[in-house]
Amino acid sequence: MDWTVATYLAYLLIAIPLTVWVATTLSRHGGVFLEEVFGEHEDVAEAVNRLLVVGFYLLNLGFVSLYLRNGGEVADLRGLVEQLSVKIGVVTLVLGVLHFLNVWVFSSMRRRQRIDAYRAAPVAPQSYVPPMPAFPAS
């Protein structure tokens, strides 16, 4: 086995568990946030959370797979460490950017909900009140 193949294996052995760990952490802790965003629709919040996890896996594992061959031949252990650090660094940056995009989208949804809540009447109309008759001038 040459150094390039060892780099590929090390990259996959680090990148895939890292992706799984981030996805499970975001799913576990993001569920609470999504429940607040979707209010009383807990089933919708759970469904969105699962769909986000699936999309997260598809995007990240696809990126990890495509990025596997990026880079040149690895000649020695030093090259393996350097190549691996670049690959894992890029993967973690992509994970971070996707995480912040998700947080930004749901934060803007939450902000919009709060603004709409302030625009709504605080109390629903109770009944119809006819207009007061005009008083005749004396």
C-alpha cells in the first residue's frame, strides 16, 4: 500500500465519523430550536429535523467522496499529514458553513414569527359593537 492510498483511508476514517457526529449533535440539539420555530406543530418540527439530517448527510458525504481524490501523490508520512490536514480542514469548514446557513435560515424564520406576533391583535374581537348614535345638539 502506498502513501496516497493510506491518505485516502485515513481521510475517510476521520471525515465520515466526523460527519456522523456533527449530524447527530445538530439533530439532537437543533430539535429544541425547531420546536420553538414551528410552535405547536411538534410533528412538523420533527419531520423537518429528520429531513435536514438526511440533506446534511447527502451534502457532506457527497462532498467527502468528491474531495477524496483532490490533491497530488503522497510520497511520505509528512505528505500524508499535510494532505490529510488540508482535506479535514476543508471538510470541517464546509460543515461549519452549512451549519451556519441552517441556523441563519431558521433564525430568520423565528424572527419573522415574532414580528408577525406583534402585528396581530392582542385580543380577538369579542362581539360586534354598533356605533354610538350621534347626540343632537341642544
